Amino acid sequence: GARTAVWAPHGEQSFLTAIVALPEGIVVADAGERIVLLYAKAGTLVRPIGARDSARNIPGFVVPSPFLDAAMGKDGLLRVTNPGRHKIESYSLDGDLCLAWGTAKATVEGFCGCCNPVHIAVLPDGALVTSEKGLVTVKVYEPDGALRCVVAGPDLLGENALGYDVAVDSKGRIIVLDPAARKVRVFESAAPKGPRRSETGASNE
């Protein structure tokens, strides 16, 4: 438990919202500075990722609220939310933008509100789990952006401005952190009968 190092923030407006540990180093999402940073394991900055660069066809991150998330896929591409543009972007660790998808729509296929999605995770088969705030919704998209299914919506998770963090395990179960209900919700595919849900946690009442 002894602290061995402290890394300086990237800028005066830094607000760190995600961290991803990789063999190549550490990726940090900085919603305040609107950038993703790749650090060496010793803490030295290797390069920023996602900064606006017209020559490389990178539009830059739009982050109206303090949500910027990142997750690594098995294909070696880093997935990053671009919530103000309603997109998921895939980057190489060299900083090249390889794929971007997502639309601002008030339909189940799109991302609604001012800035969604706010959290992501990558399933073992490469599909993307997304979490939206406002009308809280957790969905699964194919790697190319086609909607696979809705995991849970406002009827279960509530109409709440909070962003619900998501994770996955090696079995492909989707884990949702529900701060409003003070629960950890676990969703598991149970085809052909439909999704199966379990949860743990309780309020302090």
C-alpha cells in the first residue's frame, strides 16, 4: 500500500475519468482537457490520442459534461467515447483514427441527449457495451456499430442524469454499476428464453 510514484496532471483543467492498463503502458482519459493520453509505465507521456488534426482526419473530442471513457479491444484498437459527437471512435496506439460510428437520434439505434454514450466496455467477441445518461440505457453494438440488443432501459434503471459505469467479464456477462439504487446489476444472456438478470447490493435504509 505504499505510494511509489505520483504522475503530474496533463493540464490545469484535467479531470480524469478513465484508466486502462495495457502491456504497452497506461491509457488515461482526461475529460477536462478533452484528450486521451498514453503513458509509459514509468509515468512519462508517450503521446496524446484524439487531439483535433485535420491532416489525419481526426475531428477531436467534444465533451460537454465530465464523461470520457476508453476501453481496449482484443484487436489492439482503443475504443473511446466522443459523447458530444454521439460516437464511438477506435484508435491505434500510434494515434491513428481507424473507425468511428454512432448517430445522434432519439431512436433505440442512436444516442440521444446532449452527450452520449458516457461509458463503454468491450465484450470478449469484440462487441461494444454502451451506457447512456439521461434516459439511462445500456446496449450492445456489433464492432461495426450495428445495434445487437438493448440490455436494460429506463424502466429498470430509471430516468436519471447519472452515468452508469459498465464492465464485462470473461463469460460475456455485463455488469452495471447503479449508483442511484446502490446496486451492482449483472446481466447474462439466456437464449433462447431471453436475458437473465441478477443483482447485488442494497440501500442503507
